[in-house]
Amino acid sequence: NAGVTQTPKFQVLKTGQSMTLQCAQDMNHEYMSWYRQDPGMGLRLIHYSVGAGITDQGEVPNGYNVSRSTTEDFPLRLLSAAPSQTSVYFCASRKSRDTPLHYGYTFGSGTRLTVV
Amino acid sequence: DAKTTQPTSMDCAEGRAANLPCNHSTISGNEYVYWYRQIHSQGPQYIIHGLKNNETNEMASLIITEDRKSSTLILPHATLRDTAVYYCIVRVNSGGSNYKLTFGKGTLLTVNP
């Protein structure tokens, strides 16, 4: 039981390049989400998914795409990277959207992305 | 969702109690107070939650005022490993929009030797 696995851990991109941040969980969680964390800004929700085939936008979705073809995987795509997307990205999962919050979230270890 | 206000940073001596305040004056009757913490470079970790009564677990205690407009997270004997950003979040327990959980800026607690 690996929990939430994010790859890569570090990535440097040039402006305009595209890439996909991978997130996989093996806990059969229905709900998965992506956050970005910038210095002094806390964690901000980018996109989330309440189940396979269902995705929706969070508070900062611009510049990012997601899909959820399986329960296990929730990749985050940057179509044309910009320096403003330099951040630490966390993937998180919960059993379902209605799981009481005190059961908490399971977070991945993060991906540190730098766009130059 | 009720907004929360926390100090930007606090210091605490190792072995002493750390008291982290949170104001949530617009909290609704069905909203809980949750505390998470984020140790450097890791994802947030759930600590404790409460509705009206004070709560205690193996990690911390949560004191909620009678009018529920503020609360205090207490780490009774802070260690260097408790240095982290602590987030106070007010949400309903389940359902609603609580799945769109967003973490504010939190309080950076630095435990000094």
C-alpha cells in the first residue's frame, strides 16, 4: 500500500514546454485533487475529481488540464508552461467527496516545478 | 465557508506549550474547526477537529470558546519536530462543498531549542 505517489519529484521546464505531473493512488479513493503551493500563499486548489470520468475546476485552474480515466490515476497537464507556474504541486486523495474531513486527506510528497 | 484569521508566525521554546490561536467569527452552527499542519516540503497532516466541546488526542488539544468565534490549538510539550505551518480551517464535517478544501496561509510555528 503505497498511498499517493507523485512523479517526478523535481522538474525544470522552459517557458512554452508541456509536461504531465503524475499522481497515482492505490487506496481505491474516489476523490482526488491537485494543489499548488507558493511561498506565503498556502495551498490553492487547482482541479479535483469526485470519481473516474468526472473532473471540475478549483480556484486556480487556468493553464492546467486534468483527466480521470481510471480511479487510480489523476494526471495534471501543463500545456504551455509559464514562469508563473513555478510552484510545488501536491496531489491529494480521500475515500469520497462525502468522507468526513476528520478522516483527512492523503497527500503525495509533492513535485517541485521550476519554469525558466 | 467561514473565514479564519491566524497570526503569520509564532515562536515557542522546546518543551513548553505552544498555543496557536484562530479567529472564526462568522462560523456557522454546523461548521467544525479543523487543524492541519504542514512540515516543510511535506503534504498537510490532520491534527484534530471539534464542533463545540474541547477535544484532546495524542497530538494536541483544541479549545473552542463558548461563542465558537475563536479557538486555540495547544501542543502541550512542543518539540523541534513540531516546527511547521499550522492551518485552521472551518468547514462542515461532510457533504456540502467541503471536498473543495483550501488551505489558507496558516501560522508558521518555530520551536526553538
